[in-house]
Amino acid sequence: MSGSTAMNADAEMSKLAEILAEMTREHQKWLVLIEQHRDAVRHADPRGVERALEAQRHLMANLAAIEQTRQEVVRALWKRFGPDAGSAVNAPLPRLGTLLEVLPAAQREALKAKAQELRGLIERVRHEESSLKAATAALSAHIEGLMRHVGRRLSHAGTYGRRGVIEATPALAAAVDLVR
């Protein structure tokens, strides 16, 4: 490997390390946003939920841009160090773990540690999101039950049934004398 090629490879590996660190920071922010979202759900605060969701949408857009850059760097490193290195073959993008196995040992361990930390955070985000989804579903069911209860109580005509939905009722047999 020539001097400039080695420097480019080192720069690409440094860029990958920076990207992994940035993704780690973004996932840590995501955990904070999930907690804010959970707090808004806990307090049945629709504006708080909306703010948390908007912040999460913004964070997801940032993560998508970072992921795009990560894929470009992984592709460049794979072309340089992968089994078909230097060929014109346009191989599919490898998993990060697969790429790390072919990188020089000097950089491999540091990148593996960063990747492992990120993987742990991603799993934690998935778990917290799943838990939040269950809490949100429970709150939604509770509010729906309250709305049905209120609907039953306010329906003096009896048009709402026990399930809180409009049900067909028997026709009322009555007549009004309009002549008198």
C-alpha cells in the first residue's frame, strides 16, 4: 500500500470511528427523548407527546443522514480491504462486523468497541420503544373506555349501548295529532 493510499485508508477508518461515535451520541439523545415521551404519556399530556414525537422525527432524520454517510464509508473500506479489493465488482454492502474482520488489527479493536457500544444502545432503544408502545396502547385503551363511559352517561335517549357505540334500538310506536 502506498503512503497516500495508507493515509486515505486511515482517514476512512477515522471517519468510520467518528460516525460510530456520532451515532452513539444520537442514540443516547434518543433515550432521553423516549423518557420525555414516556413522561408525557404518564401525565396524559398531548402537547408533551407531540413535542417528544417532533424531536424524535428530527433525530431520526439526523440518524438517516449519518447512516447514509456510514454506508458510503463502509463501502469505500470494503472496496479497499474486502475479498474483492481493487476489483470493479460492485459487491453488496457488508455488515459492519464483517467489515471489521478484514480491517487491519491496529484499528479493528477500537472500532469493534465503538460498534459494540452502539449495538448495546440500539438494543436499549428498541426495548424502551417497545415498553413505551405498550404504555401508549394502555393509555389509549383507558381514554377510549372513559369516552365510552361518558357517552353512555350523557346519552339520555339510550342510543349508545353497553359497548359505548351507537346501537339500533326498536322503533318507537307513537303518533302525534297535528290537527288539534
